[in-house]
Amino acid sequence: MSLLENVWVLVALKLIIAVVVIFVAAFLVMFAELKVSAHMQSRIGPYYCGGRWGWAHVIAEVFKWLQKEDVVPAAADRPVFKAAPMVSLLGMMAVLVVLPLSPTLVAGDLDVGIFYALAAGAVSTVAILMAGWSSANKFSLMGGLRAGAQLIAYELPLVLAVVGVVIQAGTMSMVGIVEAQAQPVFHLGSVGIPLPFILQGQIVAFVIFMIAALAEVVRIPFDMPVAESELVMGYLTEYSGIRFTMFLLAEYAGMFVMSTLAAVLFLGGYHFWGLNADWFGPFVLLAKAGALSFAMIWFRWTWPRLREDQLQSLAWKWLVPLALLNIAVTAVLKVVL
């Protein structure tokens, strides 16, 4: 038996690849935010560290955080306090299992792939509640409770937005959803023209998904669980050093994961007109995910923070009814057409 046929070697190899991918993606998104926000605010931003573009700034930041003292409050629930950052990061890493980079380049093409992805991504909610409850700090507790209310509220429109896509594709497999978008919708002569689901009637679902995704990764205008002007740093108040870094990386990894999910569900995934998906698929998908991550960064630096009542009203009064209406319309058109 060769080394690669050993199940434990394969598990270890896949785990290493997942860790490398998620950390590289988080670092790239973090660096992009530093540069993009600097340009938006007419600041120089990271410039000298590593050379012309300041490419080593994020690496320097990580080493800075690693040198900081890892403090645990005396009254904190130590096991829960220490586990929360790891749970937050592992939840995002677990989603990588079902993200297809090409028709064949996917760790696991599960029949319920999108259901698994949404369930794994929701683990971050538990991590934030763990951090808020275990910190023995009233600001952390208030941040954790805000996060619980927010993430539960926006998990529903997130899932409902995906239901319309699942109905239209006729499968919950991530590869199946992408391949459904590669089917010709109409013909120009003898050439079949495929369209992504965003152009096949799922534009409303796409907008709902992206708004809910911003809330899920606790980004402005949905950063009420942190809200520096009100709660110091919310559920992160008592965290320092490497544990704070893990929460930060989980946020940026969440941006990448949510953007990739949106690209798979609504933008055709690894397919692009005229390009071979087997060869160019990973680059196509990462380019789409990068564009959506840029949009998330753009929103952060151009929108004000919502009030708590506005945040809840948007979810329950607007996004949920619109998502349900989208499901009804999609189901009727699926039957009729």
C-alpha cells in the first residue's frame, strides 16, 4: 500500500491544505482591506514593509500579535475562553470541504453540500457566544448577546436565499449547482449560451444573501456585537495576542468563504464563457470571490453602523418576506417552465 492510500496520511494532507488555503485567503483579504481602505480615505496605508506595495505588512502584524502577552481574566471560564477562537476559525475551515474549485477539484462533493456549508459556517455564532459568556466582562457579555440575536436573525434570510437556488438547480450538491448554471438557457444559432443564476431570476436572492453574509461575518454596517464606541470591543474585549489574531483571521476567512459561496450559488462558480473549467476554474472562482470580498470591504468604509432596532427590522420585516416571496416565485416558475 502506497503512502497516499493510507487514510490517516490523506486526512493529514487535506487538513494541511485546508489550513494553508484558509490562512493565505485570510491574509490576502486582510492586506486588500488595508490597501483599499487607505485609498478610499486618501491615506498612504501599508507602504514600506516588504517593499513598494507593503506586501509584508500583514506578516509583520501577525508577528506583532504573536509577541503580545496572552492574558486570561482571573474570573473567566478558562476552557471555554481558550476554545472560542479555535472554534471560530475551524467553522470556516470546515466549509472548504465542499467548495468546488473545478469539476474535479473538490475535497468532497456531498449530496447535501450547501446544507453542510451553511451548517458549518454557523459554528462561528457558537464561538462568539462562547467568547462573550466566558470572558467575565459585561461588555463582552453584551457583545455576545447582540451577536446571538443578530446571527440568528440573519441566518434565516441567508438560508432562505439559498433555497431558491436549490429549487432552480434541483440539487444541494455544490458541483451540481455550478453545473446547472453551465446549461444553455438560449441559443445563438448553434451556440448554446449559459447564464449564471443571478441572470436567471435570482438577483433578489443574491442581494439578500450578500446582506445576510455581511451580518454573519459581523462587518459594518452590522458590527453591533463589536461597536467600539459602545462596547469597547464587544466580545473581543478581553482577548489579546494569538487568540485575538485567530478571531480576526476568522473574520477575514469568513469574508472569503461567504464570497466563494455566493460565487458558486449565483455567479456560475468556476465556469466562465469560453474558458475550460478544468484548467481555469480555480482562477475564475477565486477572481469572482475576490470581487465580492472587495465589495464587502467597500461597504465597510462607506456605510454607517445600523442601530439595533434597524438591524432587526431589516432582517424580519424585509429580508425574510422577500426571501419567502422569491422561493414562491421560483417554485411556481420551476413547475410552469
